[in-house]
Amino acid sequence: MSSLDAQAGAARAHAPAAVDAVPMPDATPHWATRVRALHWLVFATVATAVCAVLARDWVDDGGLGKALMRVHTQAGVLVLAFALFRIVSRLAARAPQTHDRRALAGRAAALIHLFFYLALIALPLLGWGYLNAKGKPVLLFGLELPRIVGRDRDLAETLQSLHTTLAWTFLAIVGLHVLGALWHHFMAKDDVLRSMLRPRKTPAPATSLPTPPVDEVIE
Ligand code: HEM
Ligand code: HEM
């Protein structure tokens, strides 16, 4: 039984009998608002960085290519900032009980999530280090960010290859993650995708009786 069911049960036990007539709020567990907002913000920023760097291969114009690369690096640095916020907000939030997290698939998903957090930190740092090792600055909204490594051609080659390999591994695993989310929604027909998409609905009470305190968000 989820903690939400337990809360609902406790609220029913302490409420007057008439309260049973009040429709219970939607009991679908969901991720805390901050976690959901940061999940989709990170997704949008990663998508921007990846589209920009891939579009670079399709343009002949050197100026446009450079602009796309600037979009890539700045979006990448923002991913780093959002990921740090995200890790903090995630540590402060419990995961909702949308499915059995002790089952093999649940453990595999947890490993993938851990890999995502590490990659969201490592990828931007590798890209940043690569540019610095090539002797180039990394800019964010026109401001030069501190150099994290000195100029070094061999190091630049290593960091470039690590950045590229990790980037494609990360994108392949994101693909699996998305397939997993769609499988839960369309095949298992459970609340896993919904828990990351929407806030809990709290319908207006049908009577003037006070609504029992069962609609607290799992934060
Ligand atoms: C989560 C963030 C990031 C992702 C997902 C990402 C992903 C990628 C991908 C897919 C490529 C193309 C690799 C290829 O051509 O095969 C790439 C290239 C590149 N990235 Fe990133 N990147 C990120 C962050 C950054 C950051 C923060 C910087 C620098 C500050 C950066 C600098 C570069 C550079 C310079 C290249 C071109 C490498 C080359 O020309 O071979 N990236 N990145
Ligand atoms: C850059 C792309 C993405 C990254 C890095 C990412 C990362 C993560 C992480 C780390 C979690 C664990 C929750 C947390 O700790 O915050 C998570 C959960 C989740 N993500 Fe993503 N995600 C991405 C894209 C997507 C997309 C496109 C979808 C939907 C099609 C999706 C659906 C979900 C769902 C449903 C959960 C909840 C899983 C559960 O409750 O076990 N994600 N994601």
C-alpha cells in the first residue's frame, strides 16, 4: 500500500461518517512539482543542445555553424546548472509509488536514473574542458566562464573523444528511457508517465464539509 493510500485511510478513519460522501481527490501518486519542472526543463535544454550540434552538420555557412555551436555550448552549460539544482531537489523528494521499484525492471530504471545524473554533470564538464584544452573560452550569455583546464593538445583529443562517446551512449540510454515510459503508459497502462507529467488534480469538494487532508503532495 502506498503512503498516499495510508494517508487516505487515516483521514477516512478520523473523519465524520458524512465525509464518506465527499469524492476523494485523485489519488494518483506523482513526482513533486520541482522534480517534474526540472525533469522537463533539463529535457528541453538537452534537446536544444543536441539539435544545435546535429544541425551544424547540415549547414555550409561557417557563421551559422559557429552560432549553432554557441547554442550547443551555452545550452550544455545550462544543463549542468539545472542538473545540480535537480540533484538537490531530487534528494529532498521521495519517489512516488507508481510501480514496484524493488522488481528487476525498477532496479534497472534506478540505475539508468543514476547514470543520467552522472552524465548530466560529466558531459558538460568534458565539453567545457575540451574547449579550454584547445585554448578556447566557454561563454555563457557573453560572460567568459573560468577555464577548468590549461591548453593541452593531447588532453583536448582525449576530452573530445570522451565527450562524443559519452554523448552518444547517453542519447541511446535516453532512447531506452523514453521507450520505457511509453511502454508503461500504453502497454502496462499504469501511472508512471502521468506521475511525471501532471500535478495531482484536487477536485472541488461536492459538499460544504471540509475536505479531509488527503491531498498532500508527496514531496
Ligand atoms: C548535456 C549536455 C551536452 C550534450 C548532451 C552534448 C552532446 C554532444 C553531441 C551529441 C555532440 C556531437 C558529437 C559528434 O559530432 O559525434 C557534441 C559535440 C560537441 N560538444 Fe557537446 N554536449 C553537451 C554539452 C557540451 C558543453 C557544455 C560543451 C562546451 C562548453 C560542449 C562542447 C562540444 C563541442 C565543442 C563539440 C564538438 C566536438 C567536435 O567537433 O568533434 N558540449 N556534444
Ligand atoms: C534528456 C532526456 C531525459 C533525461 C536526462 C531524463 C532523466 C530522468 C531521471 C533522472 C528520472 C528519475 C526521476 C528523477 O530522479 O528526477 C526520470 C524519470 C522519468 N522520466 Fe525522464 N528523462 C528524460 C526524458 C524523458 C522523456 C522524453 C520522457 C517521456 C517520454 C521521460 C519520462 C520519464 C518518466 C515517466 C519518469 C518517471 C519514472 C518513474 O517514476 O520511475 N523522460 N527521467
